[in-house]
Amino acid sequence: MMSAMSVTPPQPGAGPYAPTAVLPTVRPRPDRSRRVMWAAVTGAIVMTGFATVTVLRASSGSAPTVASSSPSPSSSPSPSPSLSPSPSPSVSPTPSRTPSPENRDPGELIDGMRTTIREAVAAGQLPPEAGRELNRRLDDAASRLANGKAGKGRQKLRDFTRKLLDLRKRDRISDAVFQSLAAQLSDLARTLTA
């Protein structure tokens, strides 16, 4: 059986229905770390685009003709001996310590990239498993290039580039190491197109 109870409505200003104070509007301050992050991401995208375009150009071009520095035997007569010394026909510049990327062996450049990766792992700027993965991709590319399979070697370098970009995107590699490897990768791509 139900009994009838009278319920009185709450009076304004009493109990849980009392009005609350109006809180001031607080505008969030701009977060500087977010701007820095976006600047780093933009820089990484630009470097990635540059490296990708360079590698793609290297893989899409046909073998360029290389100018020979020695004349062909039929194009010039043999010089006659002279008794007086003559100045050299051309003055060659003193070779620099580091040859231009076009003149370097791709194996040397890949070894330099391996050294960068090893040093980055030792310095804690790259996780060891990521270093092993990058080195594995470099080894694949180097073996293809050494066996004369330039197209497959370039494909493996594209795989290396994708992995490098993925590591940067996930912030698993320092910016300095990323920039260094991207520059070395660009040098390697120029070597492969020369």
C-alpha cells in the first residue's frame, strides 16, 4: 500500500539547486613546443621530399654518358718529342680531401652511413633495433649494387628512405642524425646517377 506524501519544491537559493558563481573565461596560451614540433615535421617532410626526388631521379634515368678525359687514339696524332720543356697543357686543381659525391664509390658512402648509424646508436640518438633495421636495408642495397643490379639497389635505398622517414615521424631518431643520413643519402643518389 502506498501512502501519499507531499513534496515541497525546493526554494531558490537553498540546497543543491543553489546558483554557482560565474567563472572567468581562460584563454589557452599558445604552446611553443607544438610550434617547434610542427617546424621539425615540416623540415623532415622537406628533406624527405628532396631525398625521395633525388632517389627517384636516380632510378628513372638511363645510364648517362661519361666524358672521357683521355683522347681517343684516332682523334689526335701522337705528339712529337721536343727538346725544350713545355708547360703542362692544363693546370689541375689540387685534389680536395673529400672527393665530390659523383667521384666516390657507392660502397664508401654506404660505409659512411653505417658509421653514422653505429655512432648514433652508441650515443643513444637511435634505438639499437632501429639501427639494425637501417643497417639491414643498407646491406641489401649494397649487395645489389655490388652485383651490378642498380635498379634493385635503388629500390632497396628507397626502402631505407621510407624506414628513415618512419623513424623520424615516430621521433625515434634525433634530428641531427636524420639530417646527416639524409645528406649522405642524397650524395649516394648523386653518385648513382653520375
